[in-house]
Amino acid sequence: MSEREGGTKMKSGEGGKKPHKNKPTSKKYKLYKVTGETVKRNAKFCPRCGPGVFMGGGLNRLHCGKCRYTEFNKQ
């Protein structure tokens, strides 16, 4: 048994590092679709902020996280 800082003992086989976990892939790849040499944007842009700022989809609305603009879907 080896000693740690502070005088506590460590059992053999007990490592100090945790195993590496892979990070989940980013959701930004779902906003675009690439076909050949063209890129199609799947989400809608915010009318206030302009191109480059996507609106997030909710249950019955689209919402801009930057300027808080909301559009409700007609039912």
C-alpha cells in the first residue's frame, strides 16, 4: 500500500484518474444538409437578427435565443 497526501493509504490497483468519456456530438450538424457542393439550411433564420442566427423549435412555436423573438405556429 502506498500513502497519499495527508497520510491516507491507497489500496493497490486503485488509480487516480477516471476513464476518458467521449463527448456527445454537437447538434449544430443537424441544422445543415450537404448535397454535393451545395449546403441547405434546415432551420429558419430569425427575422430580427438576420442570417446566421437560427430559431429553435418548441412545441408550437419558433424562438430566437439571442433576441427573444417568438413566432407561434398557426393551428
